[in-house]
Amino acid sequence: MGENARHDYGRHVIEMRRKFAPWLESEDPVLAANSILLVIDRTCALISRQIFATGEDFRENGGFTERLSSARLEKRDEQAAASGSPACPKCGKPMRKVVARKGRNAGNPFWSCTGYPECNGTRSFQ
Ligand SMILES: [Zn+2]
């Protein structure tokens, strides 16, 4: 939840308090209790809308970890391009140095396309 949402909630709560003050502070306990229930009901509706909006935002933009990974990969590709790495033989994008994790070349470095996984271009590292 951002600062703006917190500010909006605070303003909303103060507004509801002002709006329902005559009933909330009523001498009649039934009237006071009913107005408290009404405020609770409105707060629940507000929270439901916020949960729905958060879900929609997640569907559209992904979660924090996903956006963080994406930003890091983008920066890593920029760094690869700026470091004078070779161009991919398949698509021409800059390549990044990676180390093979498995197979007969496990532990050995090689150039991998920054377009991976869309492009699987590689070059041997010398
Ligand atoms: Zn490529």
C-alpha cells in the first residue's frame, strides 16, 4: 500500500467519523451500536475493493520480486552491452558471460545471448 492509499484511507475514516458522529455519540445504545456496525460494514467494503485492486495490479504488473528480477536482468543486459561483449551469432544482441552448470562443460564459462530464453545463441569463451 502506497502513501497515497494510506492518506486516502485516513481521510475516508475521518470523513466517516464526522458523517456518523451524531449517531455514534447517541445516548441511545441501539442507535450507537447500529451506526458502529454501519461504519464497520463500509470499512469492510473499502478493504474488499482494495484487495480486488491489489489483485488486478498483480495480474497486470506482477509482484515485487518479479519486477525486481526484471529490472536486474535489464541492467545486466545494459552492462553486458557496455562491456564490449560479442554480438549473438543468431540475433545480434549483446552476449553475457555465464558458467555452465551441468553437462560436459560444467564449470566452464561461455557467452550466452541476452535474449535468452527467446534466443539460445552461444559462443565459446576465450
Ligand atoms: Zn541471440
